[in-house]
Amino acid sequence: MMRSIIRMAFVVVLCLGLATLVTAGEKQGKAAKNVPSMSQEEQIKLALSAASPHIVKDAAVLVFAADGKLKEGRPGTNGFTCIPTVMNLPDPDPMCMDAAVKQWWEDLMKNAPKPSNTMPGIAYMARGGSHWEKDGRVLMQEESGAKIVKEPPHWMIVWPFEAKTTMLPTAPNPSGVYVMFDGTPYAHVMVYQDPRKMK
Ligand SMILES: [Cu+2]
């Protein structure tokens, strides 16, 4: 009897311990998830982790203001702009982009039918990112039955290359390269190479 009470007490303590861990994890997840609620300094630090030091040292940074809109966090001089998050999911996904990609990305955010950049651009996501995927197809937006798939550190060549003419794959594969959003005006080439290793 005594032994079973001790065992019971042990189980209760264990459960309480687990519950505390789960709650802490949830809190952490929520804190990490909401980039716009981070301080300006934290947002700048996160944004600057998207590319290698020689790029971020002179890059401009955009941060979320209290109204949720992006504003200048700091000016830059090398033509690159870094943002603290792309999808605002629990996993950090900052991005640094050149002027052409910035234009492309602003068009994408506005739901413009097609991007207005007139030349190819380059963007870096050294912390990796995520995309929606369903039945092995990469989607531009969430749809029912789609799941979030994580991406490793990568960089992008932003220009509407087509899988048909380039013969590149249309989904992540062991080669580490594919055309994302193939067949849409927002298609671009994803290259799974870590930008932090570029000098
Ligand atoms: Cu992409």
C-alpha cells in the first residue's frame, strides 16, 4: 500500500513537471513566433542573421512598427535590405535581399498579379525558411490539406525561370536546387547552400 502511494506521488510529480515543461515550451514558441512584438533591436539582430557578415554589415534593415507595418530600422549603403521574418512562424526565417528582390517581394506582399522588377535579383536566407506543400507540390499559399515544410539555409535567384526550359526540378530534392512556384510569375530558383559560408 505504502509503496503504491509513493509510486502514485511520483507519477503526480512527474506529470506536474511535464506540464510545466510543456507550458514553458508553448510560451517560448509564442514569443519566438511573434516577430512584430520583438523590440526593434531584437528585430534588427534577427534580420542581420540572414546573410554573411560582409553583406549584412552595410545592409539596410526593415522592422515591424507597433502598427504591424514595416518601417526603416536602420539605413544601409550596399543595396541590400534585411527583414526579420518572411512567414512569422516559430522558426526564424529572416531574409536579406537586393533592390530587385525587394521590389519583387513588395509586389508579392501586395498580391500584385506579377512582380515589377526588370532584372534578376539575389536574396539570402541563412537561417532557412518554410513553404506550404501538398502532395509533393510547393504551393504559394496555404490551402486545405497543405503542410508547412522547413527549408535549410539557402539563397535565391529571383527571376521567373521555368522548369520546362531550364530542366530544373520543381520541388526540394537531394541536389539542393529547384524552381519554387514554377509556372507562376513569382517563380525563382532556390539554392540550398548556406550563405554564411560565402565570403
Ligand atoms: Cu523560395
